[in-house]
Amino acid sequence: MDDSTFGPTARKCIRSQSTGPRASTSVPLNIAEGNGKFTSPDRCRFFDNARGSALELAACLDVMVAKRFIDADEIHDGKAMLVRIVSMLFGLIRANSDVRIFEEPASYRFGKEQEKNRNKSRR
């Protein structure tokens, strides 16, 4: 994953933290390795790993906001990209797995949209 999607401060934080570079590198490498496997369980295992790394990278961004290293507005585009990546990986897992049980997708909100909904539910 190219970290140019994130704002300049977020890029600096991602590069300086050991988890960010590892997770962002792990996503495409696991996708590539999974596509090289012949059996569905092997493919799904690598797609699962890539999905986990994408979720970990999203959590890294959340932690940087929580620790006030960066502003929440700086990670909006990156989080939106990670939502698309996780959705794509979920589709790859679903397409390659004939034994898993799946639930209907839930709506995922982040940033200001999440705050609006949180404030509405408190009323």
C-alpha cells in the first residue's frame, strides 16, 4: 500500500512506527502470495492475513489520532481506502471459500460520520 494517500503528518508517523510499514507492506505481499496458491484454503489463509494487516493499519491510524500525533481529518482518505481494501479482501475470501458462513455486511463509519451517529444515539 502506498502511504501517499495519507496526509504529510500521517505519512511521517506511519514511517516512524514499526507497525505501520510492516502492516502496509504485508497487505500486498499476502495478496500476491495468496494468488499464487492452488487450493482455496491456502488462498484464503493469505487473504485473511492481508485483511488482518489492513485492519491493523487502520487501527494504527486510529491510535495516532487518539495520541494526537495527527488530526482525524488527515486520515480520512487513508481510512476510506482501507475500507475498500478490506471489502475487496472479504470478497476474495468469500469467492474462494465454500465452507465459511458469512453474515450480511454491516455499515462501517469513521471520522465525523461516526461522531454524528454517536451523538444521535446519546439523545
